[in-house]
Amino acid sequence: MDNIPKLMNFSRMREIIEPHLAQIREHLFFSRELGILHGDRQVFKLIIRQKPPFAIDDYRLGVVVNGHARVNFNLVEKQFEPGMLVFVGPGTIITPMSFSEDLEIFGIALFNSFPIPFAPGQMPSAFNGQLRDFQIKVDEVDLETTLDILNTLWRIVHKPDYNQQTVGSLVAALMHHYDGLYRRHHERMQASQSREQTIFDRFIYLVNQHVANEHQIGFYADKMCLTERYLGTVIRQASGSTAKEWIDRALVTRIKVELKHTDKTIAQIADEMRFPNPSFFCKYFKRMTGTTAMEYRQG
């Protein structure tokens, strides 16, 4: 059996999109290296039908032009609204929750074979692996600049034998644009954010990074140079949930991705996620979800 995770990558996207390509071709460019969504409302609907949660291993940059959506990125529920820039990067776990019928998104997907237009060590800081996702609301001028770059990309890739260097330069410009806007937004947030919120954000980042192997609050407290008791108190105050509840949510989400989108056996998943044995793993999943691992996989 194939044990490679069936990520929401180029191959999986192609499987989903190809049967509907005739209906959405006017709004979608799709190649092995690059995908461009040009305002279509159907692609998001097709994706949400594919039994989330999903994992991605590439870069997606988008802008919401119309409508609204609720999406969970890496444990945290986010609200999409017009004028919002959205980035999701490698390792992101995505659970679409709901969307309005008028949802309209412009954006690009840089699949793994896309030649990233930056020398080693020169990737803009927002995309160098420190962040798995971000969403920021921008003003009308910055929104217009974003759409100008995306519209230019759209026109270029539809020319016969388009110039790859031109495409790379436009992608680099878009990433620099997002990076600058994110850093400006982050600086404003840091100036107004409480210490408790800063600790919570760091905790969630670490949980997303390590939860497959680390299930105890003590690990995260040590990483943050805090006591378990203090970390637990701050997390509850900042979020209304305990640190253990956040760890369990992340772990269950990862398990669901493995069960739904890989061919690994339950024993393999239990071993890779550091459960003592498959029986303990199955009891844990049943207790957390109300269904067995096999029922979830087959559902």
C-alpha cells in the first residue's frame, strides 16, 4: 500500500478539478508548477466536499474579494471577509467550515515543482518557515496593488510560451508585498497585544509544530521557559480552554488527516504519534471523537 500522505497538493487538486475544468477554465489556470484562481466560486466548493481536514505542503497566497468564510487553520478558527489577504504554507492543517454563496477569491498556489524565485536564505521572512499561516485586513490601496499583481500574472500565463522568469519575478513581487504588509501588521499587533496573548500565540505555534510527538503540557512549558502551572493558567485566561484541550484538538486533527488521507495502518499511525500501543490509540480517539478510528476512516 502507498504510505505517502495524500496531501491537498498538485496531484490531488488535479483529481478534484479535472472533471469540472470545462466549467471553471475561464477562472482557473492550472499547471504542474502553478495554480492561479481568478475569482471563481466553484473551486472552494469542490475542495470543501473532499472530507476535511487537509494538509498542504506548498505555498498558497490569496485575497478575498467578496463574500465570507469560516476556516480553521492550525487549530485556530479564522473569518474570511472582503479585503483580507490570506497565506497558508507547508505543514498547514486546513478545515473549511462554512462559506457564503458569493465567496470570491483571487490567488495563487506554488506547487512543489515551482522554482521559488529567491536564493537560499533570501526568502522573505513571512515565508521562511516561521509562520504556517496568516490573515490580514488591508486598505483599498494595498488591496488594489495585490489584485494588480495577480491580474498581471493571469495575463502573462495565458500567453503562448510565456516567460518563466517574468512569472517568477511577479511571484517574488507578490511575496514581498505580502511580507511587507504582514510585518507592518505584526508590529502594530505586538504594540497592542497583551503578554497573555503573546504566550498563547507562541503556545499554539509550538503545538502545531510538535504535537505529533509531544502530547504533554510539560514539554511546551519547558520550551517556553515557564512552569506548567503558569502556562496552564495563561492559556485558560487567554482562550477559555485548557492547554490540554488545545493539545488534544491538535492531536485529533492530525490523526484525522492520517486516517482520511493516508493508507497507513492504525498501528503505524499510533506508533508514529508516540502512543504506547494501538489499543491505547483507539481508546483515545474514541473518547475524543465518539467514533472509532476505523469508522472515521471508512465514513
